[in-house]
Amino acid sequence: MENDYVIENVGWFADWSLTDDYMEQQCRFFENYVRFLQENGFTTRIILNPNEKANHNSEIRVSDLTSQGLQFFKYGIIRWRKKLDRAKDREKVIYDFKFINKKLEEFNSINKEQ
């Protein structure tokens, strides 16, 4: 794929990591959003198997996402990431599926209108 590039790599956050806990949070967040994308049919392949854990080498590429998946990544996942980055209680945000499900509803509603 000509425009295939890495959208996010967990290892990128290692430079910012002050603690092991921070990196563990980044891995769990990656696992949660990748599984959300997979469960909603936004991926072109299985990025993480059900019991597979993310690590510093885990990444998501443009080619891993359907065209709808890439649009949703930009619409919902980036907002979830921003919420995580601003959060005082990061653990709560990592598992805030209510937030991302709401973004999915909004995304689907916008796409139906078009």
C-alpha cells in the first residue's frame, strides 16, 4: 500500500514514560481500542488476539484499518486518546467504553446522514 504508515506504536510513549505504570497503562489502552476496532469491523486483520497483550512493539498501521475504520479512528479513537492524556484518573478513562460507544453512535449517525 503506497500510503501505508504507522498510526500509533506503543513504544513511542516509552520516551515520555516516567514509570512502568505509565507504560502499562499505554499498553492496556492500546489493547482496549484495538479490540474495540476489531469488534466493530473496522480492521482488515486481527491485530491482537483475544488474550494477547500489547507491548512496546505493538502498532497499528493505516493498512490495518478499513476506510471506515480509519475515519472512525480519526473521529473517536483520537478523542479517546485526548481524554486519556488529560485525565487525572487514567485507569477510569482506559476502560471508558461508554465514551467510545457514544462516539461510535455519533459516527454512525453522521455517516447515515451523508
